[in-house]
Amino acid sequence: MADDHHYDVVVIGTGAGGGTLAHRLAPTGKRILILERGDYLPRERDNWDSTAVFVKGKYRAPEFWYDKHGNAFPPEVNYYVGGNTKFYGAALFRLRPEDFGELRHHDGISPAWPIRYEDLEPYYTQAEQLYLVHGRHGEDPTEGPASGRYPHPPVVHEPRIQQLSDDLEKRGLHPFHLPIGVNLTQYEDGRATHSSVCIRCDRVDGFPCLMGAKSDAQVICVDPALKHDNVTMVTGAHVRRLETDPTGRTVTRVVAELGDGTTEGFSADIVVVACGAVNSAVLLLRSADDKHPGGLANSSDTVGRHYMRHNNLALMAVSKEPNPTRFQKTLALHDWYLGADDWEYPLGGIQMLGKSDADQIHGEAPRWAGAVSPDMPFEMLAHHAVDFWLCGEDLPLAESRVTLGKDGSIHLALDEKNNIAGVKRLQHKLRGMLGHLGMHEHHLLPHSIYLYKGMPIGATAHQAGTVRFGDDPNSSALDVHCKAHDLDNLYVVDTSFFPSIGAVNPSLTAIANALRVGDHIAARLG
């Protein structure tokens, strides 16, 4: 193999894990190669078009996976520089300290992590700084201690959301400013200043940002990393397999199919996999060889297992007063995150979604037949919509897993009713408050356009698990540094490593962990 194909580190994937890790290692001067399956997302008007993004799924990968019954479904995945962060809502929550310990749920146990909240806390603070998070520590009674302030003040609520916050407080609850990563500077009333990159539009949630103002991995990490002469990126490089030496202890070759159909091999002292929880497991399983007949890092038979994706409900309430809010994603509520006075088990969290528009509501119309009064046309409904995201914890089951078909197809088995009692109770709590919050009590509509047309298995945006880390090589694939137990130079740094998923968006934890693992790898490289 030519010398110019050997690097100190190869990073496969550019999302929250891989992109952040590359950024962390860039200043070391080591030769770093980033391999990205996709290309840069085209900047075009359709980036902000609801019909293109949500209804037609223009930017979703044109591929199908298969459920446990063999039925094909289109997954909610995007292959671009920046990974799924190009489309995420940039809600950057820390896991709660309790999430790192064993938690008893209605349907089972959420297992403890091999590290504690305190171990990750300094990296959470660094991650918030790096990703320009706006928020205010101390408002959410369930959050853990923080060693530093958010780098930016919270995004100011617009009047209808401020009223919602006030109404929740009147009920004895503790709404707080949602921590969100945007490049925004505000006047006192919340309006974007004339020099702000973010313009406080209504396209933050689920859309790519035409302004480059959302803190996605491409903008925050990959592009700055590439300014270093020692960092190289190849786009259109779909890594097909990893090959090992005769001992099976070292990955010696990364085999990628390039955009022109040719195949090329790369080598590195350290190989980092960050393709997303499903595709990272797929790559390891597809790399089976004589020394690793069940796939790389899989002597424990855990690779592909314990897939999690949150129990989510996207719901639209109808405000009695108009809701002219544009940047709606500024409020969250965790009062029942760990339990309630009438239930001992965790329920989860509530946060605001991006603001519905008429195109999204038209896309939902067939599912809402008969649910909305005929005297409220869709445009009026959009003007009164208040959009909520309810997030409950999914439990890691061995039988919820990623496998490969004989033809190489991706199969995803999932128990869609696993631990859903908590989020159902959370929905009941919200529904019971609607009248006190200035909403129509009977209009809490399923907003399935945010859950990929209402298919639980297709909503893979919060995917995690599949290559869990732990102290015991018999029950985990990775050690506490996210290095494979079975190999000396293979790491996994996306959300695959999660032993449990909590009930908040996983992105900040993936980012913080990538910084932590990046420091470990930098020390190892000397």
C-alpha cells in the first residue's frame, strides 16, 4: 500500500461523534483522514421548503431497511458531511446524573454506565462551549451540577411561548429555556441583531440551515478541522469493510467504495468508526473474518444488539389565541422526568418543536380526518398551532437489534411497545393541562410528519446502542475509552456506545464523549 495512504488516524463518519473527534485531534499535528459516505449538502431553496424536506423527504437516503417481518421501510437517515446533525433540531441536553446509574422503569431496568456523570461533566461543559449552546443552568431542577455557564444566554421566548412558560409556572411546574446550539446574538427583546448569523426563522427543526447558523458538526467541527494541513477528507467514500492482521488484533485496512465506483484501501495506526448506531454495527458485522466470525469487536455477541431510539410523540395543540411564534424551540419541561406523584417510574421530558406551517399540516391532513373541526381551515390551524415533542426512554433489549441479510441488506428488529407506558402518561399530563394553558382541550393531534410519517421503526433520528461500552468484555463490545475489547486500534465514537439512552436528545452526550475519547487518543498518539 502506498505510503500516502497511511495515516495516524482514520475517522469514518462526520456527525456528532466523528466530526467532533476529528476537530479535537486536528491541532495535534497527526495525519488524520476523514472518510464521509456522502457529500456536502447542496445549498438551495428546498433546504427550507416543508414539502421538499418533510413530505417528499428529498434529502433522506434513497435506501430501504427491513423490519423483523421482512417488510421494507425507508429510514430517517441522511448521508452528508455533518451526518444527521445537518437536520437535527440542535437541542443539546445533558443526560441527568441519574441516567448514568441503574434506573427502574415500568417495563424493566435501564442499566448503569461504566462512567459517572462526574466523569463526563467537564466534557459536557466543553461541548456546550464548542457548539455555541444557548441556555441557563439552574432552571431545570433535574439537571446535574455544571462546572461552567452556558457560553450564551438562553434564546428569548417569543410572547406566546413566554405566556406558556408563565402558565406552566402558575401550575407549580418548572419550565426552563431549552438548551439549543445556534449562532445567534439577540437584542433584549430576543430579535436577532443585524450582525447575527442566525435570523431566528421558523426553519430550525428538521431543516438544514441555509445560513450556516445551526451548530451542526460540519459547520462547527469538520470545516474548521480541514483548515489544518494535517487533516484530509474524502467525500463519497462508503466504507465497506475493515480488514485485520493475521492475529485479528489490529485493523490494517479500511476498504472504501468511492463515488466513481472504484475501491480504495486506507490504513492508519488508529481507526475510529462513527457511522451512526445502525451503520456502525453494520460495518462491524460486515467485516467478519476467520478471527472474528461474528463480526469485528463481537466476541460478546453484543454488536447490533440493544438498539434504542427513544419513545417519542410529536403532538400539535391548538391555541385559542393565535400563535405567531417563529422560533418556537425555546422551552422544555422535566418535572416528570424521573417520576410523578401518582407514578413511581420515569415519564420523560417535554420540549417545544419547530413551528408547524400550512404545508406540514396539509401533509398531515389524511391522518387528521375528522379530528379537527371543519370550521378551522388548515391555514388557520397552522396559525394557532403549538407543537410539542414528548420524549420517553426506550430500554436496551437484546432482541432489538441490527442484523445483515444474506444479500447484505440491513434488518432492524424493534419492540415498538417497549416501555411506552411512561410517555403515554406524559401525554396524559399534557392533555390534562391544555385548558389551563390556553389551548383547545380536545385538539392534541399526532404530528407524525416529525416521526417519519408515523412509523416508529422508521424514526431513526435518535438511534443509539448496538456497540455498547462497559467494563466486562463478555457483555459489551467497547471498553470505557470506547476502544473495542477485541482489537487494539479500533474505536467507536457515535451513539453506538450508549448502554442506555435516557429521555433527552443524545447529541450532546455523543459530542462530549467524542471530546473525551479524543483526549485519550491524543495521549495515546503522544
